[in-house]
Amino acid sequence: MSVKPMPKDVEKKEKKSEETGETTFVDLRALPVWQIMQFSMSLFESLAWQKMGLIVNPQTQEIDKDLDQARAAIDSFESLLTHLGENISLDDKKTLEARLADLKLNYSKQV
């Protein structure tokens, strides 16, 4: 998997991508840390489901079960949720807590 470098003029690239359908770049430095944490949580959640073997890996189209990695992804999700604290709305916090509970329940069924 190759990583494209961040363009120097992010705003110009984003506008061009809307017109052409090209890959959009986001300058993470401009986002609040809380948003990056929530984005990271969604990545860990997706990885947890994959590593529990409950959804296919979108890159390989195969089941890639690894419960140690699933547990690490769930723990990371939980840690970020704890650190978000008061920086998200009560509704968002309840939603994230429910997603965490769902991950933990499904993990317990896999072990």
C-alpha cells in the first residue's frame, strides 16, 4: 500500500478533487484532536470486526481472524473513548459506548 504525500496547497487540491473526482486530501493539522480521535476509533472498530473474523478484509476479500489483534483494537477504541471525556456530546458518547459494548460482546463469543 503506497501513501501519497500531502500536497503543499491542500485547499486547492481539495477543490480540484471535487471537480474531477480525484482523491481528496485532508490536512489533519487543521482538525481538532477530538475529531482525529473519533476517526481513529472508527478505524479500530473496523479492524476489531475484521480481526474477530466477522467481516471480510476489504483489501484481500478474505476472513483474517486474529483474536489478539482484535482485543488490541477493542482496547484502543476503549482507551480513546475514555480520553475523549467531555469533548464529545452526550449522544455521541452513548453511541460510542454502545458500539464498544457490541464489540466486547461479540469478542467474548469468539474466544
